[in-house]
Amino acid sequence: GSININNGDAYTILTSVRLTLTASDATSDVYRVRYSNDGVWNSEPWETPSPIKAWTLTSGDGAKTVYYQGKDKAGLVSM
């Protein structure tokens, strides 16, 4: 799958963005997803996948990355 931030804008001056998610699982479908600004999965909650999600980026100048994990109905988690 993939995440698109603000329809692929090259930059934003706002921390509030819109994520567009595409995720699939050939065997048992994507059941849950979770998001992170730092790629550390210690407290991010699992939620029902949605094609659109409002998200808040970390503050400050520079490149930002939004990470996500998917879990299928068999319980397998993407890296």
C-alpha cells in the first residue's frame, strides 16, 4: 500500500494534512491500520481502514514522513 499526503503536494506550510491511503492484501484483506509520524509503534491505536484520513504532522521545517502499518484478517502485520 501507499500514503499520499495532500494529493501529492510538493510541500505544505500547515501541520494539518489529508492522507489518502491505498492498501490491499491478496489473501485476507486489510482489516486494521495505524499511523505514525516517527515509525515507532508503541502507542499508536489500530483503526478501521479508510481511504481518507485527517492527520497532524510534526511541527517545524523540513521533510516529513508519515508511516503506516496494515494488519490483515489473519493477524499478519506489514512492516
